[in-house]
Amino acid sequence: MRVDVKKKVRIIHKAMDSIRKSDNSLHTISFHRLAEELNMPFTELTDFFLNIEEVFLNEQRRVNIKLEKFIEKGLSEAKTPNEYKELLENLTTEFIERLPDHADLVLSASFYLPKCLEERRRAKKYYRSVFKKIINKGWPGKINTVLERQTDLLLLSSYGLYEYCAKVGKRERKIIQKDFVNMINLHLQDRLFF
């Protein structure tokens, strides 16, 4: 089983490298060429993935699953408003640490590859529901219209953070993460007007 995971990771990295070496287009990668570059029989490659869309979907789901497990654990343990605030802050840290070096390619695929687009929609719906819960518990006392608006703004801001972090290095991700958390905390402190 360990060997299979290593091979799967090797396939993913080689696919991303191959796309970068070509003209940065997902459609330029051929699975036959990828198998050759990996010195792997084509049938062995297709034991892991049937097409390039599955490679991208795998990467997208991998990050989402890890974040969702982190969130669910945090939600089950959080009891006080400060613990919910901490969960949101720690989630942004966890997020930037989980992003792969090829996050820009995965992000671009999530806008038009059908299965990746479907996963993006599913994840967005999930994140919206947990953000609403975290805001409601971490910053209690908000009227419903404010809670809804702040949830939408947090979701929008989070996807903006994702887009920015996908295009920069790990060092820059950590710098912007601190500013992002401060901005979100200031935004969420307003109970009625924002």
C-alpha cells in the first residue's frame, strides 16, 4: 500500500511538472506521454487515474478532506467564543500549509473541469455552512441579516486568499495570512452594521 501512495504522488507531481514545462495548458498533457516520462506502463498509470481531470480532482479533494477533518475536529472541541475564533484563525494557518506548490494549477482546473467544478461547488457550500456556525458561536449576538452577510463576505475573502496564496510562495502565504486574520477579526467584531 505504501508503494501505491508513493506512485500516486509521483504521478501527480510529474503531471504538474509536465504541464508547467509545456505551455501551461491542461489540455497539452497526454497520458501516454506522462506514462513514458514516468517510465511506467500506460496500464499502470490508468490504475491510478483515468485522465488528467482525475489527477486534479484528487489534489483538490485531498486538500478539502484534510481541511474538513480539521474543521470538524475543531467544531467538536470548541465550547467558548474564543475557541471558535481560534478555530477560524488556525484554519487559515492549516489552509496555507496544506496548499501544494502546484496550487495555482489545481485552482485553475477548479473553474472549468466538470468534476473539479462540482467539487468546488460542494466545498463552497460546506465552507459557507461551517463559517456561519463559527461566526455565530465566535461572535455571538449578531442579527440574522448581518450573520448572513458576514458569512458571505468571509467565504468570498477566503476564496480570494486561496487565489492569492496559490500564486505565491510559502513565505508570502504566511505573511498575508496574518494580515488576513486581523482583517477578518476586525470585520467580525461589528455586530450590527457590517
